[in-house]
Amino acid sequence: MINWLFENMSTIVVLLIVLGTISLILGRMIKDKKKGSKACGCGCSDCPMSGKCHSQM
């Protein structure tokens, strides 16, 4: 088992970095969604899709 870990250490480290990055991105997206922030970070006045993404309920 120890030999397998040492043989695959670089793959494991890269996997942990990728998973950490994905979790940070998802956490930020969830936080922004709860806060009500826009996805693109800008106003909707110049967006051609403003009527589609913010439909009236």
C-alpha cells in the first residue's frame, strides 16, 4: 500500500489540487447565488439575453 502511494504521489497531489479548486469555485458560486449577485458581474442593461435570464414570475 505504501509503495502504491509513493508511485502515485504526483497524481494524488494533482487530484487534490483540482478538487480543491473546484470546491472553491462551487463555494463562491453558491455564496454569490445566495447573495443575489449576477453571474457575469455586470448590469443587464446592455445584455441581449436580459429578458431570458431574469424572467418575471
